[in-house]
Amino acid sequence: MTNPASKLTTWSWKDALLLIIAAAPTLFALWVYERLPDQMAIHFGTGGDPNGYQSKLAFILLISLLNLALPLLMKWMPSLDPGRKNYEKFQGFYDLFRLMMTLLLSGAFFLTLLYNLGYDVSIEMWVPLFVGILWMIVGNYIGRARPNYTFGIRTPWTLANEEVWRRTHRMAGPIWMIAGIIFIGVSLIPAIIPPWFAFTAVVLSILIPTVYSYLSYRKLSQSDR
């Protein structure tokens, strides 16, 4: 019988692709290192103006480590999950999520480098756009996730009852998609949809499924008595 843990950690071309994507901005940063300012703008306000700075060496080291570690951690962590056998049922979605997270971090890394090189880069447009696309993809596929302790909406009630897990994730899907659309709206039409609205949407996309999982668990528990 195949060991689920060994199957999850088997290296594939997808894993190699993620590492290439993650390494690309680091290689670019090394190429343009001498052209970067000693103090780089790394944090931006809602209007797109920089309000946080860090030395270029520290920034490149920290972000490169984070960017390279993420694909490896997301590859390795499910093998330690008590529910690892369930990953086979939504492996395609999980792989897509790993790809999108790697693209998001690498994209943000590239944008920060380009901004500091003097290019006219709209951070306040591209970052919410990337996040919105990620949120919509998760919302579209999250109903496929099966019980585990690493990925998904993990509340005490979803982990205690498989039916609560199923109901909560199916209910959360449309909410996450709406939140993603709002994020994209903030990116493309900020004059109509303010940034605080996107923040509220994200909070609700987390809070509503959490409350729902409790109510669903309570209802099922009462019906079993």
C-alpha cells in the first residue's frame, strides 16, 4: 500500500516550476542590485505613496527567503497532517493554490523592485488585483477541500464534524468570490470602491464561515440527540 505521506512529498515538475517562479525575482534583484537605492520603499499607503523603508540587502534577503520557503513549506506540511489521505481528493486545487500564492509573492517582489528602480508602477492597483484574483480562485474551488488540519476553514467545529466541514466550505465559496470581486474593484475603480471596503469584505469572508460552522455544528448536534 502506498504511504500517503511519501506520495505527498514526491518531487514533480510542478514543484520545480514553483521554485523557478520563486527564484526569478531574486535573480532579477541580484542583476539590478547596484541600481537599487540603499533604502528601498517597501510599504505603501492606500494612495500608493511609500510610508516604509528598509535597506536593500535586508529586504532582498528576507523576501527571497520567504519566497523560496513558501513553496517548500506548502509541499512539506501536508505530509505531517493527520488528514493527509484526504489531500488526494483535492490535490489539483491545492496545487493551484500553491501556484497562485507563489505568483502573488513573486509578483509583489518584482513590483517593489521596479518601483525602486524608478519605473512608474502602480502598487495600489496591482496588489489588490492579484489578491482579488486569488480570493476568487479560492472561492471557486474551496468547496472541493476535504477535512484536514493544514488547509481550508479550520475551526473546532469543521474539524469535529465532516458534514459541518462540507457545508461550511460550500457556503464560503460564493462569499470569497464576492470578496475577490470587491478587491478587483478597489484595484480598477478605487474612486467608487474605497480600500476600507475591501478590508471589510475580507474580514466578513473569514468571520461569516466561522460563525456558520458553529451554528451548523450546533444544529447537527441537536438533531442527533
